[in-house]
Amino acid sequence: MGASQAVLQAVAASKIEVAVNGLVRAIVTHNTKDFVQIAPDFGVRVLTPAQLLLMMEKKP
């Protein structure tokens, strides 16, 4: 892993930490690749904006 990749993962991990502390259930982002590997370990889903909109359409 290169230095820039390590920095990106550290940034993603800090955002996951904020999400967990904020008791969120999902992170909505276009940049799913930086989150999908670590978010599930903390019980946080990773959704694209399109996925969120689809979920909202299905709810009455």
C-alpha cells in the first residue's frame, strides 16, 4: 500500500469514527470504495446517493 492510499484509509477511518459516535446507520457518498471495507465492522452501511433515493422511494 502506498503512502497516499494509507492516508486515504486513515481519513475514511476517521469519518467512520465520527459516524459511529454520531450514531448514524449509513454514510451516503459517491466514494464508496474507501468505506465499504471498514464501515460494516462498525455497523455502518455505505450507500450511494442513488441507493438512498431508491430506499426513500420504497418507504410510504
